[in-house]
Amino acid sequence: MFNPNTLSPAKTLTLPIDAATTLATARVLIIGVGGLGCAVAHDLALAGVGCLVLVDFDTVDLSNLQRQLLHDVSQIGQPKVLSAQRALQQLAPTVNILPIAQHLTEKELLEEVAAADVVLDCSDNFATRFMLNAACVQQRTPLISGASIEFGGQVASFALNTADAPCYHCLYPDEAEEAATTCTQNGVLAPLVGIIGSLQATEAVKVLLNIGTPLYARLLLFDALTARWRVVNLVKDPACPVCQHTGTNSPF
Amino acid sequence: MTITVKFFASLREQLEKSEVKLDSVNALTVAQVWTQACDEVPLPSHVLMAVNMAYVDQHTVVQDGDEVAFFPPVTGG
């Protein structure tokens, strides 16, 4: 007979009990429940994170199913957040899933970011990414950003709860929006979103548990075609319009 | 001076080259490195760049022996 206790995070992760408790009491905000968001939510639910807030206004489409692993054919046309909630509750019945099937206003986004211990950017457009980064800078909430397209992926973590940390806008200027390509238009190698999403989830666990060395001020690039990884070191842009007033010399 | 220029991900596919060695007697900015390595095509505004694995802007002046890397913006989710 199925016993949910056999799936307790302490047993599956062999973490010290205080670490398991930290995860079980954590609240994580996931923006976007497509390829990256499904992988992130899946991994964090199984890792024992207690509360996942899922935000996505979109509905499940047949074309999503090759890479968005929480959705299936029975959920086509349903809101992605409800489809994901349904799948996650089968995998990890004790996790509290809070689905939000709409665009958040700036005020609502700020409230959700403030309530979260860590935020994961799994969105598919720069407008959302810039808005989310600004909210995380304002609320000083750590941000873990992932992106993938075609055969390439990127992950970076931003310690926005500390002074002098670069933010997403220090890396991507507004002009980036002009070059935006999406998975829907350009396609993405299906397993790549799992690789990048699992890296984001790994970063989230590290940040929540305060262990190891997160990808703070580093951009990790993965090229699936050559199977090569590369790290680019980031610095805070003193002229960044989003975070320039958050340094140690500013009234943080 | 000699500069190693590397192109990553979709840039490598579009330009059909992954690495170029540049020899120059003049000081070069990162934008000029791109132009010389890419047959005088101007640097697109959205391309990201790093010198010796540190993120820089296009006005950064490179030194002899530097490695300049260009990589594309990625936003897909």
C-alpha cells in the first residue's frame, strides 16, 4: 500500500534533519511552467521543498508535451499551473502547490517575491525577466535565472539579498529584447530544458540551505552540440538602471 | 599582438566558425575585435561578450594574449 512517509524528503535526500526542515518550510516562487518550470517544480517538489508557487497564464498545448514533463495529453487546454499541480501532487503529495493562472500585476508580483525565500525565473521572454529582476532587486530576494533555446542554455544566480551583487539587468541590457527568440519559434532540444531546469533546482536547494558556492555573479553556459560548459564572471554594472542604488555606498 | 576570438552556441552556427586568431598592431576594443573577426560586419547590439571569461562591454580594450568570447542572448523557457 502506498505510504507517503516512505517518500519523506529526509529519506530520499539523506539530508540532516535540520536541512530537511529548512526545505520543508521554504516557499519558492517559480515564474513560468513550461520546459524549465516543469523541470524545476518537479525537482524541488521531490527534494522536499514545502511550498511551490507556480505562475503561468498559459494553457497546455500539444506542442508543449515533448519537453514540458509535468503535462500530458489529458491536460491539453488546461491552465499549465493546474496541470503541473495535478502531476506534482501525484509525485509529492505533501508539497503545498499554489497555482496562479494569470499575469501578475507589478504589485502582485512584488508581494509574491517578498513572500518567497528564492525566486526561479523560468519564463520565455525578456519583458517578464526584466520585470521579475526588478521585483527581486526591490525585495532583495535571491533570483535564479535559467534559459534555453535550440542547443544552448544559460544559468545564473543573483544574490540580490546582498549589497554589490550584480542583477540580471547588469548582464542583459534592454537591447536584448530585440533579439529575443522563443522555444515556440526556434525550437529547443527537449532534454536541454531538463538539464538547465535541474541546474536551477540544484541552485535553489543550495541557496535555501546556504551550502556550497551558488552561481552568484557567474553565468554558466552550456552548449549541447559540443557538450562544453563555460563560466563567465559577472560584475555589478555601476550604471545599471535597476540595481545601481543598492550598493554598499547607497542607502540600501 | 595576438587575440583569440571564440564564438559560442548559435553564433558559432550562424557564423560557421568557432575560433579565430587575430593579429593586430593597433589597440582594439572588443567591438573592433568582432568587426575584424567577422569580415567587417558590425557588432550586433544584443551580442554578449567576455574577455578572459569576465563579462565586459564592447568598449573594453583588449590586451595581447587575451581571449575574447562572444555568445548570444538566450531567453527561451
